[in-house]
Amino acid sequence: MKNLCNWLLILILIGTTACKDDNTPVELQAPVFELTDSIGQDQPVIVVPGETCQIKYLAEHINSITADNVPEGWQVNINEETTCIGITAPSASENVSKTFSLQLTAQGENRQTVTLSINFYLVTFDDPKGTFVLNEGNMTSENGSLLYITAEGYIVDNVYKRVNGTELGNVPQDMCQYNGKTYIISQNGNGNAMGAESDNDGMLVITDTRTLKKLKSYPKETLSPLDWPTHIAVIDEEHIYIRDNAGIWRMNENDASLTFIKGSEEAPKAPFAIVNGKVYTYYNQNFMTGLYEITPGNDQITNISVPFYSLYGITGIASAPDNCLWIMSTKFGGEISMNRYNPATQEDLERNYISEVPSVGSSGCAFATHGNTIYYASGTTIYRLDFRPDIDQGNKTPQDEILTDLSLLDEKAQIMYNGLGVNPTTGYVYANTLKGVGPFYTTNQLWVFDFAGSTGTPLFKFENYTRFPAGFFFIPCAV
């Protein structure tokens, strides 16, 4: 009997211990929720219209993940099986905010929450404060490409390929906008300088200006009369002017026909200027110089002799306020001047003198303007001229000033490549420098200056993005 009581006592103790173990609360782990893709903190994730961005994440001890306050037009898909978040940007036609801060909330097993934030920026390409950088690439081995710098200073690489999935032609040279469309002309098109075929969108590409979506493309076979085209100007779809080694052609976008402009054989490799619905370029021939004027509807050159008085040559031209032209010129004796001229009235020009002969790159760009302010570069030094039409025309004292020498700001900035650009809306000045040619061209610098604020410190600087840029291009105030 005594043994039986002992056994009963042992069983009771075991049962009591087991009950205590069953009631011990399970220790819940703290939730872990973090992004595994590298996302920079200094700028938002850049997306183009309709693009889907996939971001991976790590989640442990998580019951659910939700996206909070997603604005209209944006789509967020959280796939917990693949641990991936898909964010789809709105289309360009939707009237939505360009910026979006995605708030993700993960609820843990212990009811604790972890919140992550990801900032997005929807970029469209019709902002007058934005800037294009057109890369030539390499004439034998690399197609052209397009960079875009937003008004906020975000740089977006290879945007044409990102939007279209295909590449620009070999050695793009020039681009312009007309009526909501962007025109990009390439020297070699879907070939290269060695005659080999290149996989790209051809010699002329036309895109939607807002989205950069390709609307039309013309291979070199379609534009076979063109021999290394370099510059383009568009008055309308039936009057697209293209300069090549032979001279100037008028293209009709609707049927791709090309008509040679009579008398344009001496047209230089230089940007066109459009003034009052007419297209202008210039000529330097046998110590004679003047302007070529093309009027839509007349497929021949009108030659304008400008009163330059012993002028040696024109360095470049550009559109000026009040239906005038800027004309940079040189004279025997070393005089270098910036001139304002009205081609309609053909009155005597207004002239200011400058200090140095501008560096003119392969694109033929000699200077850039903003209102009555002219910027040019000699070597890596940038100069500014505040043009004064009221100055005594007999005063030959240079009126310009040195702003900065880029080689002193960065020892790798040894060569200025293809001139300057000025955004017509912001007035910011853009420049590109290289460490050198040959193996050194991939070491390069894109500079953005607000010279109204500082001459020695750039507003933005980007390194190693360019591939022999043909120039800087901007959206006019009215596209």
C-alpha cells in the first residue's frame, strides 16, 4: 500500500510539471523587413512612363506587408512568394504627380510593425528645364545614346534605349523639336564608318517629345542620298532641312523624299539657326563670307552679303532676340567679335569685341546664348559676354570676362569637347570635358553651372557618363 501511494505521488508530480510546461508562452521573434536591392539615398528611383520597377526585399517573422496611400495612376504589387515589389509608373498621358513616396508597412508575428519608404520620380522629356546630352558613341564599335538631366539634377543614362529597347544610330550629331516630336540625326545610321552594319534604329529617328517613344525611323537605305549628315532643322513635316557633305537637303517626313537645296554646296558643319520661319547657315569661301537663307517653298539658297567690313570668316551663328541673328566672326589683324544682325532689314550690324578665338568642336558649335548673354570657351576656359548694343562701334576693347577654367577645378578636365550649352529656361551653362582621347575618353566630366550664383563651384557635376557628346539640347519654351 505504501508503494502504491508513492507511485501515485510521482504521477501527480509528473502531471503537474507537464501542465506547467504546456502553459509556457512561446517567445515571438522581432520582425525583420528590409530591402535587399541597393537603392541610393541621395536621389529617388527614376522611372519612365509605364515602366515597372522590381525591388527585392527580405522578410522574416512577418505576417503581412501592405502599401499605404498609393496615389492614383501608380500601381504596387507585393509578391510575398518571390519577395519582390513591383511598382508600375503611370502613363505619360495621366495627370498625376511626378513624385511618389511609397510607404510599406510590415506587421510582425508579435504585432510589431516595420515601415520602409522608397521615393520615386516619374521622368518625362518635355520639361523646358531638362537637358539632353547626345552621345556620338564610337564610329566603329558603339552606337549613339542619349542622357537626360532633370531640372533637379538627376541624371538618367541611356534613356532612348531604356524607353524603346533599341539604340540610336551610329554617331548621332544633332537633334531638335517640332510640334511635339523630337528629331535625331545620325552620321552613319545603321552602319558604321567601316561599312559594317550596326543594329540600331537608323539614320533619322523621330520620337514623341514627352515620352521619347519612337514614332518613325529611317534607315540609311531609305535616305541613301545623304552622305554623313550632321545637322537638322525642322520648319514642318514637309520642310526638314539636313546638312551633309554635299550641302543641304529638304526632306519630306511623309514620303521620305529628299530634294537638294541649290547653291548650298558650301554649307559648313555647323548648327542651323531659325529666325522668323526661315533657316540660316553661313559660308566661308575664298576670303568671302556671308549667310545662306532658306525660305520654305523655295528649294534654293538666297545669298546674303553681310556688311562685315574686311571680315575674314564666320565662326558660328545662332538665333537672337527680336528676329535677329548672332554672328561670331574674325578679321585680319586678330579682331574677334560677336555681332547682332537683322537678316530681314539687312541694316548695319551691332558689334562687341571678345578676347579669344573660341574652341569649335567637331559639331561646329562655337558659342551658346541666353538672351543677350553669350558664353564661349577657349580651351577649358569659359568666357561670358554681356552684349551691349549701345557701345561705341569704334571701341575695339574686348567686353568679355573670364568665368572659370575647368582644368583648375579638376585636373582630369584636360579637353573641352564640343562646346557649351545654355538652357534657355534656367540659364544654366553646360560643358563637357575629357581627360584625353584614345583610352582616356571614358574619364570625363559633365559640368552644370549657375554663373549667377557661383563661377567656381558647379551646381551639378557628373563623372564618366559621356561617350564623345555631340552637344547639349533643350526643349524650347513652346514645343
